[in-house]
Amino acid sequence: MSHDPLPDASLDQIFRTARTQNGWLDKPVSETLLRAVYDLMRFGPTSANCSPARIVFVRTPEGKKRLEPFLSGNNKEKTMQAPACAIIGHDLKFYEEIPRLFPHAPEAKNWFSAPAVAEPTAFRNGTLQGAYFMIAARALGLDCGPMSGFDNAGVDREFFAGTDIKSNFLCNVGYGDPSKIFARSPRLSFEEACQIV
């Protein structure tokens, strides 16, 4: 199967002109749109289709009040202003779903069930899914503000108590305020970051 490259406008929206947002316009993000983001991101590949990502969308005043004590520094103000904050987590017991998600090899559940395998697999693939989340959100017209400045253990107690889900990072989503964007930081060149062997 071959595909044509996406047009430049699409590549700009997803990557080249997309920016990490530090401020937000007063414009809500609907549940319908959040569902559409998830319905797009879930098609990104993971090991044996293990799909460990679990997301809590915090968008109500009550939910933000629960999240606020665990945010660091400027992340508090940004998150309280954002229309929604996605807590991107991963389920350490993701392998329980593998017989359903990988039906042609249900025994694959056993590949991952040892904690020493489950934990890095959940983290790695959940992180991939977090990246897919941002790409999907940008593709559907949203801006993103990913963050790692928060108390993971506190968020886990507050939002994932009684589960095997652990938080990875937060991602504010909505419509960014262009006046709050920093100047674009440099990126490594191909020659600095890559090899062809």
C-alpha cells in the first residue's frame, strides 16, 4: 500500500508550526472532540497491540481542583486556564486485555505478564500513545501543552487509586493563546542526531 505525502499545510499543523502552548484562549473543548482525538490516536501501533495508555481528561472545575495541588510552578496556572488537561497514564496490567486486542495470538498475554517485562513495556508503549495523542489532537485542530512538572505519586493517588495505572505526563489541550508562545528553540540537525549504517 502506498500513500502520497500529506500536504505541507498538514505537516505544518502537526509538526513544523505547531508549538507547545503556555496560555489558552477561553474556548471550550467538547467531549465529542476529545472522543475523536482518542478514536484517532488508538490506531497508532503498540507492541502486540497492547495499548496500555489510559487517559483521564480533567476539564471540570471540580476535576481541576483535585489536580491543582500536584502541579509544579507555572504549570499550575497554565493547567487551570486550559480547557482540558489529559493525564496520560499506562496500565501495568495491560496484558490482561491482550487476548481481546491480539486475538490471533492470545497467548501473547504471557509474553508480558512478568513485572520486569510489563513495567517497561507499559511505559514505552504508553509514551508512544501519548505522542500519538498529541499528533491526533493537532490533526483535529487542537493545540497541546505537554508537561512533566507534577507530582506523579500524588496524581496516581488522586486519580488512579485502586488500579494498576501510573501517570506518565500531562498534556493540556485546547486553543492556544499565540501571545504566550516562546520563541522557537533550536533542534538538532540530521547530522547531529542520526546515522545511516
